[in-house]
Amino acid sequence: MLDVVWFKRDLRVADHAALAAARAPVLPLYIVEPEYWRGDDASPRQWHFLRAALEDLRAQLAALGLPLVVRRGDAVALLARLHAERGIRALHSHEETGNLWTYGRDRAVARFCREAGLPWHEHPQFGVVRRLGSRDGWARRWAGFMGTPVQAPPRGLSAPEVIEGAIPEQPFDWNPEDGLVEAQPAGRAAALDLLESFLAGRGADYRRGMSSPVSAPTACSRLSPHLALGSLSMREVVQRVERAGRDIAALPPSQRPLPVGAVQSLASRLHWHCHFIQKLESEPELERRAAHPAAEAARRPTAPDDPLLLAWAEGRTGYPFLDACMRSLIATGWINFRMRAMLMSFASHHLGLDWAASGAHLARLFVDYEPGIHWPQVQMQSGATGINTPRLYNPVKQGLDQDPEAVFIARWVPEVAHLPAGLRHMPWRLEIPPAAYPAPVVELSAALQAARERISRIRAAAGFEAEARRVFQKHGSRQRRFAQDDPMGERARIARREEKARRQMTLDV
Ligand SMILES: Cc1cc2nc3c(=O)[nH]c(=O)nc-3n(C[C@H](O)[C@H](O)[C@H](O)COP(=O)(O)OP(=O)(O)OC[C@H]3O[C@@H](n4cnc5c(N)ncnc54)[C@H](O)[C@@H]3O)c2cc1C
């Protein structure tokens, strides 16, 4: 008999509750599941990053004298075979908030464990609460979890004699060249380096630099793919950031490696991480269904070969800054928050595309794909939640604000690089625009008008406000300090935001 530690998106040995709870002999297992990788939100670039993180986990386990057993196939079938051959005393894993596919797989594993009479211990790794009754008091519970001690890697565990198995080159037959992007390095040492370099001063310009795709790649922490795969635990990151915040605040301002505000901003985002994942944990169907019923009723499916979807997805909408963001994301697997929001908002509002199609495309492009952040953000930027003021980002205004010299455009849209900076933002203003670059696929003011009318129709639906209150009760943040959700009734704040959004909507281009 043995304990199985099933690694999923928790690829580390430090602060690993499942490993710490297991009793010897213990078999650390990773299952490569081809069916997961056939999903329309999974992609080769995510696999390449994961593969490198698995190699790293294997080395971490080896330092503890343990193997990483890797098998490919269906989780229930593999666990059943292992149980029949060796006898599983207990199965340990983290509590995963994944996509609908992993949710279904976990239900099947739970059924198997129940029928086989074997206990499956799922250990929380985020401040996300399973079977949460009410959002009231959630932030307190989050802080409570993050404040508990970080667990050291367990010593003295032994493993049975077993063939480890190679980590496959690919989960099923796809072109191995696919998905080779200039992504950041995977693994725990790389993740720790990022955290420490940010706190040692790289994050000094975080608050200002996070908005522009020119400065964000170095100004932001870049922890996202590591948090998505668990190379670091959220608790160790939160504790390290809070400690750094206290230490930095104790220094005279002239000696601070970065402003206290930068550390606080990072800390807020670590909180948002779990706040968003909680939404999908509480309502997994948000991957497919709009949070607000009126937004769901207004949806029209987008065909995979829709010309507007293809133009947006390939970075040839005719809006150079938007296309530059998409092309940079295609090449690197990462882009900053503001540009993610702009890409999504443009697809849903200006192009009128269904968020499921454009959201899946972005998911595949993100090396840091985290379903629990992704789908609620996709809905939020598409006006599908009913509790967030829809933001209609003007891609020209964003370009002028975030890339005033048009250097980012010149790098990613070479078709317009020879033009003076001002015209790189708006090549259609030339008498003879560059032949190699498309004309805008939609006219901005007409597209905005149509988007505003769609939003108004949704908001005028019978019972809209009552449903919005229900959505807020279930998912809304109760903490103003961290809030990205607008409780209905906070009129002044909503009005201020709407005024700002209106200004973004109405820039005369
Ligand atoms: C449409 C859309 C889709 C997104 N999809 C993902 C996704 O699949 N995976 C993902 O990790 N993030 C996603 N985000 C949130 C955000 O853009 C990224 O977390 C961030 O850009 C990652 O870079 P970073 O690690 O340098 O972030 P930092 O700014 O350094 O923040 C540190 C960490 O805080 C968390 N965080 C930061 N911003 C947010 C936010 N707005 N909401 C929730 N958590 C946040 C992330 O875990 C991030 O790694 C999405 C945002 C939008 C608008």
C-alpha cells in the first residue's frame, strides 16, 4: 500500500500541503492527459512551459530522494490500474479550480475514489474557498489562509521501486514546432529570481510602467505563469511581499529600493488573483455562460472562420497599436493587463464577437492561462457580468497614451514602421496608405455607436438591476480597497467611472 501525491498545477515541493500530508511509501505522480490538451483553451506553448516546469519538479523531488512518476492517459483509468497493482492507501492533491474539463475529470476521480473506498484529500493552495456559502467575510478568510505558516519540503519520505517514465515531448501528436515562443524561463529558481528582483528594485516603476506594453514586460512581476503552475505557492509569495513591504517602509525614503506603493499594488493583485478564481470556483459554468442572464440572452455565436475574428486573432485589424499588441502576444505568450483588456474589449464591443470565441483564442496564446482569472476577466471586459461598467477602450487613444513614440508599433507592425510616429498610429490618414497593411476592419465611431446600443439594450432588459444585485451577492468584492466590482447603488463611483469610460469612447480619431 502507498500514498499517491497527484501533482496538477502545484509543481513544487516547498509549501506543498499534499506532499507534507503523505505517509511513506509515497508515489509522486503527474498525469499527462491528452484529452485536456485537445481542449480549445489549451495550446502547445502552455505545454512547453509546463514540460520545463515538470523537469524542474523532477529535480526538486530527486533532491528529497523521490521520483516523479509520469504517465500519459486518462486519470481514472491510470489511478484504477495503480490501485489494482499496488494498492493506494490515500490520494493527495491540491484543490484545483481549473476549466470545465478538469472539473468533470475531478468529479470522475472523486466517484472512482468513493467506489474504491479510498480517501482523496484535496488541500487548498490559494485563498479560494470550496463550497463557499457567502462572499461576506471572504477577505478575512483569505488573509487567515495567507497568514498560516509556510511548510518546508518534507524530509525522510521513501518511495517504492518504480519506473519514473519520461516526460513526453508532446501530450499527443501535434507539430512539435508549434508553440515554440520566446516565453520566459520556467521552474522555481526562475520564479524566485523574478520575485526577488522585483522587490530589490525592478518593481520601482511598477505603478506607472504596468500600463504600457513597452515598459510592462520589465516593470511587472511576471509571476503569472509560475503562479498558474504553482512553481511558487501563493502563500509564500504573499508573505514575502508583505515582509518586504514592512522592511521597505522602515527605511528612510531615499534608501528604499522601490516605493512602498509599488509593493502595495503588487499585494492587491495577489488578492485579486484569488478573488477572481473564487468566481469560477463558485460557478464553473462561467467558462461558457455569461454571469448576467440578460448578457447571456444577447449572445450570438461567432463562427471560427468569421473574417472579423480572424483579422483580430492574427493582428490585422488595421489598427496598428491593437495589432502590435496581438502580434507581440502571439510571439511571446504574455502581454500586460491593460492591453489584455483592450484586446478583449475591442473584440466584444467594437467587433461584436462572442466572448467565448475570442476568449478561447486569448487563452491559447497566454502561457500563464489561469481559467479562474481568465474567464471572469473575459466576461468583465465584454460587459457580460452586469456588475462592472463596460469599458470600451479606444485603440488609437491607448496607442497614443501607452506608445507615444510608436516604437512598439514599429517593432510589431513593420508595414507601417517607415512612417512618422503620428501616422504609424493612424496610417489611414495618408492619402495613399501602405499597401501591405489592411485598412481598418471597422470604422471606430460607427462600431462604438453599435456597441453602446447593444449595451443599452442589455441594461434596459426587464429585471436587469435585480439580477445584477444577485450576481454581486454571489461574486462581488465586499472590499472597496480591492474592488473591481461595482455594487449596484454606488451611484457616484459608477458615474465617475462611466464618465472616464465615455471619454475613452468618444476620442475623435
Ligand atoms: C481578458 C483578460 C484575461 C486574463 N487572463 C489571465 C490569465 O489567464 N492568467 C493570469 O494569470 N492572468 C490573467 N489576466 C490578468 C492579468 O492581465 C495578468 O495576471 C497579468 O498581466 C500577469 O502579469 P504579471 O504576473 O506580471 O502581473 P503583476 O501585475 O505583476 O501581478 C502579479 C500577479 O497578480 C495577479 N493579477 C494581476 N492582475 C490581476 C487581475 N487583474 N486579476 C486577477 N489577478 C491579477 C496575477 O496572478 C499576477 O501574476 C487576464 C486579464 C484580462 C484582462
